[in-house]
Amino acid sequence: MRWLFLKFERSLCYPKVDIPSYTVGVILTNCKLPNENYGALILADPSPILFYAISSTEIRCLVNIPSEIVPSVSNGEMAHFLKT
């Protein structure tokens, strides 16, 4: 009986998976959030940015980047993209 379910599940799945976006993280040191004990969400173009404290001196920044414009990490484009 399980074989029938596996065959049915495979018929519903597509081998190609679309990845609409990637989440990239950066650690910022010696920065302040607008409200101390709360995270901050910025609705920016082209995607939202999330900031939250992970220690007394570090803030994690998570940026959602659409998959069409993902910069290269190896040549420094990603660092430039995140800084600007």
C-alpha cells in the first residue's frame, strides 16, 4: 500500500524547484537599534530587512534578496550590496 502512496506523491512533485529569494545575514558591531530591547523591521526596496540584537555589542541584520539579483560573494559584490 505504501508503494501506491509513493508513486502518487512522485506524480505530484516537480523536479525543478523555484527559489524566489535568499536570506543573507550580516553581524554589525557597536551599533544601536532605534528601540533598545526590540528588533527593527525595515520595508525597503527590493525587500525587507530585519535587525535584532544578539549580544550587548552585536546586531544581526537579515536581508531577503530576490533570486534574480543575488550578487556574487567571491568578488565582493555581496558585501558592497549589503553596505549600500
